[in-house]
Amino acid sequence: MRVLFYGTPDFAVPSLRALLGEGFDVVGVVTRPDRPTGRHRSTATPSPVKVAALAEDLPVLEPERPSAPEFLEQVRTLAPDCGVVIAYGHILPAALLGLPRLGHVNVHASLLPHLRGAAPIERAILEGWTETGISVMQMDAGMDTGPILQQARTPILPDETGGELRARLSELGALALVEALTLLDEGGVTPQPQDGTHASYAPKLKSEEERVHWTRGAADVARQVRAFDPRPGAWCVCRSQPLKLFGARTLAAGGAPGTVLAAGETLAIACGDGALEVSDVQPAGKARMTAQAFVNGRGVAAGDVLA
């Protein structure tokens, strides 16, 4: 099967060919154009998915918009049997979806129709879901509304971070994708329409959602910290400076919200209901470090009030 791969610039994989394995010929990679990076935004740095593609001598297509006529013509020239989309970040137009003989399939990190949208992993943790999974769907013109080809379930572990869950779902998704593509090519799968009456949504994260409010319950704050670990990081204000928090667990303790109850190997901070323990922090302009290192550097002490 000839596959055209669409990936977000953040998508990193050692080998695109190895991702799909034998029997699949990756004919090209579609990603967004290089964006300026660096302090002065003067250097255009290739994305990880582009670097992987170039290392394997694969054609790289970088349209600003996937609806551009010149891009559609490039896809026709490559003549893929199927397009595979993983967090590409654009809604594909109908004119593009129908070009490959098997259409386009998308790997989505939830059990559709639940958590349609841009941030299903973070939202699942934020909202306290205990189970999630992978859906491989045949794409249509809607946002994550296409019929399902394959699904795989997995529990969300009690202290699992967004980064840890993403890594597990990536492995699960690769297996589900290969199985779905094989069945699709052989005519051995019947796409199952989604039941839109059970749909829920996972909209793009907003920067204000990263800010910790200590008047909330400890369980809510712990989920917030885990959801944004390792990036972008949930944060509060400590001694007038931003401080990101990681490694959160709840404690059966209490005090005025935001008060540092203990500062040692971990930090214990009072919430509106209960308390939060964190094992790692990241002060502004510095690397992530243990809470103990931050305490030893006199960055915080018991009795301080975090805002």
C-alpha cells in the first residue's frame, strides 16, 4: 500500500517506514512549513517529522493550506492509496480526502465519539476519566466525525502524566493503525458510523488553564499538574516569580489555600480542600529540578504563600 503521511511539526519518530512496517510504502510526508525559532525568531528550524522524512529520502510537502490547488496536484502526482493523518492540525477539504483510492484515515487519541478535538489526552486527565484509548477513523469533512475502523482501550493510571499517557497511546496507536490499514486494503473492515448523540469535546488548551488556583480542591489541582506534565507545565507564583509544578499527589492535610505546609524532599501546599504534594518544580528561566534542590537554594520555605 502506498501511504502519504501527514504529521504535526511536533511529531517525532525515528523512522517513518518503521512506524508502518513491511507492506507499506511511504510515498511522502506532509507537514506545516518551517517556523522561525530562536530568541530573535530569525532561524527556520525543520520539524522532527521533516528531519525523519529527509533522512529517509522521502518527499516533503509543506503547504500553508492543504486546500491549495498546487498541493492537490502534488498529491495526485504521488498517487497514494491512502493518506494517514496524525495530529496534523488542519481540517482536510473534501477535494483532498477523496484523492487516494482508500481515502484518508486519522489516528485520534480517544475513544470516539468521546473527546473529539485538539486536546483529548490532556482533557481526559483534567476531567478525571479513568479510561481512554485510540480510534482509527476514516476521515470525512467534519472534525473527528468519520466512521471508526479500529479502536483500542486502555486505563488511565491514577498518577499518570500527560506525557506518560501520550507515550503509551502512541505505541497503541501504531499497532491499531497498521491493523486498520491492512484490513482496509483487504476489504476486511466495515467502517462503523459514530453515534453523535454521545459526543463530547476536547477543545484546544488555553494558556489561562495552566495557572493553578489554590482555592480549588487538591484532586482537581493534581489532575491539572499531571495533565500539563511535561509541557506546558501548570504554574503558580512563588515569591513574585512563576513556578511550574510537577509530580503531583494529594495529601490529607489542610491550611489556608496556597500556604506551603512543608518544604523538604517534596513541597506540600494547602488547597481549598486537602493539600497537594509536588516532587519537581521549574523556576522561571531554569531547568526542571527536584523540590529538594529548590528548597536547598532557598527558593521556597514552609510558611510561604503561593499565588
